[in-house]
Amino acid sequence: MVILVSNNWKEFCISSLVQNKKLKVALTYNVKPDESSSESAPLSLKSKNSSTYNDTYAEWDTIETVNAIKDALQLYHDVVMVEANEEAFEKFKQVDPDIVFNVAECANGVSREAQIPAMLDMLGIPYTGSDPLTLTTCLDKARTKEVLSYHGVPTSKFIYAESIDDLENFNLTFPVIMKPVSEGSGKGIFNSSFVNNLSDLTERLSENLRAYNQPFIIEEYLPGREFTVAILGNNSDTEVLPIVEINFNELPDNLLPIYSFEAKWVVDTRENPLNIFSCPAIIDKHLEEKIKNASLRTYKVLRCKDWSRIDLRLDAHGEPNIIEINPLPGILPKPEDNSCFPKAARATGLSYNEMINKVLSIAAKRHNLL
């Protein structure tokens, strides 16, 4: 796999779209249920129990984001909206698009992110992004770490816990972080997920197994700097966008240096944004190459397609370890929003609209549509 750093992304993006045929694109999506159909509204962060946060729909997009994607695609193509629900299969058959732009997270089961691509594979309809196997694997944090470990890609030591009994032969070094095995967007990861002893871990794991009704992974805490890497492309055309660093010193003193639900959605808001991202990250060339190489190996090993965001953190020796892979990266549209993939794209000179159409053109090229 080759790293290409192109100074002509904008020209390529526009010319590759304008010079080729207009496509019929179906945009498939999920919208946060507390949103109106026409205007953006903030996620309701508090549940009925005001002492806890409601992160049920943290992964789903706002109507503002969905409309921004639609508007970008409509610059060059005909766009049909297909909500990712029980009627989607029949709607895809009726619409019969040339290609689907997929940002759907879906709702039910550990394979939920794979459900729309599986439908499309059955119907023989091309789509953007990774296939069902990659999406299911990457959503399962334990399976992801097992695959990475097999291929020698650094990731922190962990255990998989379906019940308290799985702590009987606990052999990790504290402190540890506990995470639901199949969630994204900071869901289930709070300040309280950072644990220093077995007694607290047993109590919190018991509570969280009941709350999230799924296994958890418990992994050794990585004490170093944290980065995220946006990747575009396939095979020899794969490109690494400028690296983003997460500045934990910007968090309030009461929050630990982890990119938790509180950090993502509670203290960092559009009204009071934190200066939490640096892009390009201020790092030396040696560390930059290590981060890029680890990210590209991960992208290849997990067979990602078209685009993905890969999160890394340095261990005590300064070595990059993979934290998570997101083949359906978050793409909030406004520059003032702290959204890593668009921020990295803008650092290359790509606008939001150009970034969206770049993803579409990469997928269309892979499917021989352009």
C-alpha cells in the first residue's frame, strides 16, 4: 500500500465528477429520533434519570448532517433519500440507483452497520464504503483487536467480559478502560470507565453489563498522546490525510484524558467549542511515519474500502497502538464542529462538499461506474 500526498486533490475531485456521467445516487442514513424533519436540533443528552446521560442514539446523524451530505451529492448527481429502516430493502429495489452513499448505522444487533450493505449485496447494487464483513468486524472491538494482534499490529492488552466470572483470572495492569464491545461515538465510555482497582472494576462492570446488555472489553490504559487518522482510497491510490491530535489539556479538570462521551458530546458544544483538535498534529517525522504506517496496515488488514477513520494512542514507550477503526466515520458539516474526518480533509484544501464527492468518486471508480 502506498501513501500518496497529492497537491491536486481538489482538481481531481471536481474533474473526475464533471467529466463523467451523472449518477443516480441513493443516500441511506439514520437520523436521531429527537430531531425535526427540517431543522437541526441538539441531541437530548439527559435521560429521565438526570444523573446519567442518554447515549442511545449517539451514533446516528443529525438532520443537518444528512442534509449537508445530500446537498453535496446534488451538486453533480441525482439524489434519492432512503432511510435505513425496515422498508429500505423494497425502497432500494424500487429506486434502483447506480450507487448508494451509505452513512447508515442502523439500530439492532452487533451486525447493525452491516445490514444495509448486506441488502445491497443481495440486490447487486454498488455502495460506498466497506463490506458487511469489515463493518461487523470493526464494530466488534474484541474481534478487531484479535485480528490486529494476529497480524502484529500494536494494540493494548485486553480481556473480553460477558459476565463478572470473566474477571476471575484477571491479569491486566491497572489502570484499565472498560468499553461496550459493539458501540461507537463514545457510547458507553464515560469518566467512570477509567478504573484503578479490581473492586471498582467488578462493581462498574456489573452495572454496565446490565445497562448495555452486551459484553465489554477491558483494556490496559495507554498513557500517551492520542491521534486520529483519516484515510481515503483503495489499493495503490490510498491516501492518508493530515493527522489529527486530540488535546486533552483542553478538557475541564474534572474529566480524565480520554475521549469519552462527556468529552465528545457534553462539554464540547457548538455554542462553547473546545480547542480539542490540532490538525496537522505537531509531531516529528519519525512519529508521523509510525502513525501512518500503523494506520495503513490496519486499513489493509481489516480490508477497509474507500474511507475510514483510525484512532491511535501512544503507549508508555511512545509507540502508536490502535484503539479503534471506524469505517463509517463521523462527518459533521460545519467547520466549527469538532469532527475529525472533515477537519483532516479541510487541511488538504478539500471543502466538505468536495470531500463527500471524493468519497463517492472513489467508490464509483472501484465499481467501474466512472
